[in-house]
Amino acid sequence: MERIYNKLVRDKIPNIIKEKKETPVVKILGDDEYKEALEKKLYEEYQEVIEESGEDRVEELADMLEIIKALAKLENKTLDDVIEIANKKVDKRGAFEEKIFLEKVIE
């Protein structure tokens, strides 16, 4: 029996599959394919975050964070760089803590 995935997986997944006495069929992506696969994976994880709650949601957020780290690395940045930029944006524009929902602006 075959299960088709056609998606980016974490680095240790092939070995985990082998430990279960199954055979993973993999390929190593080129840079452009890798970026596209990361973007698709980010969207997949986003959908899972929306669907989950509690600890399951936190797990999915952790997955998103790992993808964000990988995407940042493609831009020659680190997660710390991304967090620093996020903090600067908080200083300049605020965060989302006050739950403000802008309905409209009247000129």
C-alpha cells in the first residue's frame, strides 16, 4: 500500500518512517522548489492553527514558527531578526493586545 503526501516534511521524518519498517520515497528540493514548498506548508499550518484550540493549537503554532524560521533563513535572517523587527513594529504601531477592531474611517 502507498500513501501519497507530496509535501515538505521535517528532517527526521524519513528516519521515523524507516523505524516503522516502511520505505520513504523522498527527493531534495532546489532553492525555488523549497521556498514554494515552505510557503505551501505555512498555509497548511495556518489552516491547522485556525481549526485547533488549546494545546493542539500551540503545537500548530510551533510548527508555523519552525516554517517562519526556515523562510527567514532563505532571506539570510534569523528568528531573532524577525522578532526584533516585530518588536520595532510594536513600538511604532502597537500590538494586538487591546483587541481593537477598526470598522471604518470617516473623512
